[in-house]
Amino acid sequence: MADRVYGGRTAADRRAERRERLMDAGLELFGTEGYVATSIERLCSAAGVSTRNFYEEFTGREDLLTTLHNRVLERAMRAVTDAFASAENEALAARIELAVRAYLTTTAQDPRWARLSYVEIVGVSDAVERHRLAWRERWVTFLVVEARRAVARGEAVPRDFHLSAVALIGAVNELVYHWALGAYQIPIDDVIAEIVRIATAILTGP
């Protein structure tokens, strides 16, 4: 049966709009008041949809939270990949700086995304923790590939970079969390510079 059109919009269009309103509500409420403080009823009220509409799109709050987390980290992965590609002929420190800036601009420039990505996603449940750790491993794999590329260019010492990648991710998370707790009073350029120093030391050290 053809999708009926009302007011120039199909049922699929309207459903997609409802889903985006719920995503917007989730970002706003999880990113300002916190995941624990946000009920499904409040999400629905903020989005202007019914509880039935909510469950047509998401299995629950955790599903909405991880969907939002996927959105921002997929964007960050694309941004970092593009940054490395655009700086292919640059020195190691310049490539790292562009990549770090791309990552933080995507995940932390908006305080709501920063809170969701670095605070609210942690410790929610076993299922959400598995989701978070799966993303960490995806980033570890990405960073190890870039480290091996630096080795091939003679910029880094060859070794197993897996633990180093885990350590770098932990450092980034803690620095951004510290930055967020300080109400973003520390200039973001200072945070980026510190991460670049750590990453460069990890790659070029013995």
C-alpha cells in the first residue's frame, strides 16, 4: 500500500520527524539534567510525542542514549579520518593536532554532547557498558593503525601499541571530563595541546 500523504508529508516523514524530536530531547535532557534524572515521560513531553510513539522508535532510555552516543562517535570517527587524510604530508605533531581538534570539536564543543559522551554514558548498565567498551576497542584499532603508519614513515618506534592506545583514550576522557567539570574555563586549545603532547610522547618514546 502506498504511503499516505497528509499535509505534504508521508507517514514515514512524520515518523522520522518524531524520532529526530526524541533525539533532540534526549540530547538536551541527558546533556543538561543527566540520564538518571530523565524519565521517558519527560522525554516525550519535551519532544511533543506520546509514550506509544517513543516505544515505536526505541526500546527504552538506554536505547536512546546509545543511539545518541553512536551518532556523535560516528561523526567523530569521520572527522578524525578526514583530518588524518588532509594532513597526509604533514609532520607527526601536526597530524595529531588536527586529529585531536577534529575529535574534540565533534564530541565536546557542545557541552551537551560532552556530558553525554564522557559522563552520562559511563556505568549505566552492563549493556551500555558493553556498548561503550565496543566503541573503545574500535578507537583502539583505529589508533593502532595510525601508529603503525607513523612507524612506516620513520616517525615512531615499532612496538605493540594496543596498551598505549587504551592509555591515550583514558587520558583524553579524563582531560575532557576535567575540562567539563571546570565549566569549560580552561581554553580548549590548552586541552588539545596537552593531548598532542601525550600522544606524541607515546608514539616517539621507547
